[in-house]
Amino acid sequence: MSFLQLENLSKHYGDFTAVEQLNLTVEKGEFVSLLGPSGCGKTTTLQMIAGFVEASAGRVLLDGRDITHEKPNRRGLGIVFQSYALFPHMTVSANVGFGLEMRRMAADECTERVRKALALVHLKKFSHRYPRELSGGQRQRVALARALVIEPPVLLLDEPMSNLDAKLREDMQVELREIQRKVGTTTIMVTHDQSEALSMSDRVVVMDAGRAIQIAKPFDAYESPVNQFVSQFVGKANLFEGEVASVSRQGSALNVHGHLLNTNDASLHIGEQVTLCLRPEKLERCSPQDEIIRGRVRSGVFLGNQWLYHIDTGLGDLLATWQNCGNAACCDGQEVSLRWPTDALHIVKRGQHEVRH
Ligand code: ATP
């Protein structure tokens, strides 16, 4: 039995389905992200777990207990909202201790727990300040301390870093994950930022139009996306449409605009129409005799740690990312020979509605 289980969880608003038959099991201590474009149902799912939105169908089980129809305060989950929702007229300490007072905890224990929670988020020195006297990052940490101080069985984070600037956001991603590991609280985070989800989570739930499309470890979602939607939402992808020209025990050859490309996938059928995914970092420059395809550089952008190129080829416009080009960076209009390892070419499904765990 998993610690948190969503069983066929659905939410309908009249004719509109915001979340459709979502199934998810989360183990104790796991960090799972709900990732997807705006409006795909992430927040609605989180709110159903929290109890702020009533599920239309399905169940939420916490440690085996059916909490689907329990009031939010009875569930006792820790929640950090996008807006932080701190009380402006209360000090940092009072904000963090509020949930404990509501639970009528003895004053001594309350003080001790608040002290520990503030130490955890590195805010001990700020206990007497008011929210308006804090930076965005500090407010975010107060909200986190307030959620963790009640020692919730599950921590729910709704886009907790969306109000922070890029640098602070990166720092907080690392810090939040470190804190979560230290306290071991089972955590569900909503985000539409794929790099945030990939870097912080044990598993990601990639959602589209109310459905979970793929539930996987970040590496697997990136390396083996189940369909076109996931391949494009999780990282950058070169996609080609092709037809299977031949199949052997070792793999298949696919015809893409008259070019034959080899894959390791031997499960295909001659004549089948497929979509292929090739990640930009898998493309290598090579000598003309080793090339799979030749192209002409249309544009290149320097990104600090790597170059991102658009290259016109017989397969279409290909994206390539290369590191350490240094002075060997390509110029616009330059001809390049390209190759990639055979196992870098993945077949992805075109449909969007099959879930793979
Ligand atoms: P975002 O990243 O923009 O916050 P999201 O993935 O969290 O998006 P939700 O807030 O879960 O999306 O909304 C999912 C869908 O349900 C949206 O199309 C939204 O308009 C719709 N929706 C949410 N709440 C209601 C409501 N109370 N009544 C009707 N439709 C709603």
C-alpha cells in the first residue's frame, strides 16, 4: 500500500472536465511533481488532495485512509501557495506558529517547534520581522516553515517559486529539495517549469488536458517520452515523421523524406507511419564520410555553457546543442556533417492519451 494514492480522481465543472481519471501512487518521502502547460489540471489535482476542491469522482487515500470527503483541516496537510498567503499583521514567528496555536499546542512546545522550523529554513534571525520587511525568497521560506512546522504527512506546493527571479529560483530549488530530504516529508509540487520538475523530483507526472500522460523518473521522461507531447514538453526535441522501410532483428530502417535512418526498434512493421524523436544534444559533428545527414547552419546562439544551433537539413530544421565549441563555433551558412548514435533515435507515439507508469 502506497502512502498517498489517487484513484481515478476526476473533477468536472458542468460539461468541462478539468481532471480525468487520474491514478497516482506516491511512496513515503517521495518528491513528485505535477508538470504540464497552463490549464492542464495541476492545481485542481493538488486542491483535491488538499480538500479545497471536492472531487467529482474517484478517491484520495492517505496511508490507507479514505480522505476524499474530509475537510481540509482534518487532513492536516502542509500547503505552500503561489502567493505564500502570509498574514501581513503577524511577525514571522507568529505566522509560523499559527497552525500550532490552532491545534492548541502548549506554548513551550510551540516556541521550540517554531525555532526549529525557522532554523531549518535559515530564518532564525528574522523571527520578529513582518512579511513586508522580507525579500521574496525570505517570504517563501516563511511559508515553507509554516507548512512544515505542523509536521504534515504530505507537503503540497503550488508553484512555490514562481514569484522569485531566475537566480533566486534556482537557489531555492536546491534549498527546498535539501530541506525536503532532511525532513523526509512526502511532497507533491505543481509546476509548469520542466527544468524545475526534472531537477527536483523523484518522479514527474506529465499532464495534458486533465490527464496524466506519463508518470516517470525525470531521466526516463526525458530519454523515453511516451508520445510527442511529452517529448516536446520535457526538454527540446527534433521530431520527424517517417515510414518503416525495413525491419530486421537488430532494428528498423525508416524513410524520412527519402533519407534512410536506422533505429534499434525491431518491433515495428514495414509501411508503418511513425514519429521519431532525436534530442538536440545527441547530434554530433563529424567528417563527411561518417555523416548521416548534411546541413547548413541557419543560426547559432551562445547560451554560456553551450551553443544552440538551427540547422537546415534534408530532414527539416534540426536543433543541435554543442558544448565547448570555443573558437570552433559554427558560422551562419556553414555546411556541417552530422551523425548520432543509433540508440538516440526514439519512436514516439502520436496520440496523447495513453498513460505509462
Ligand atoms: P495553471 O498552470 O495556469 O495554474 P493548471 O494546470 O493548474 O493551470 P487548473 O487551475 O487546475 O490548471 O485548471 C484546469 C482547468 O479547469 C482550466 O481550464 C480551468 O479554467 C478550469 N477550472 C478551474 N477551476 C474552475 C472552476 N471553478 N470552474 C470552472 N472551471 C474551472
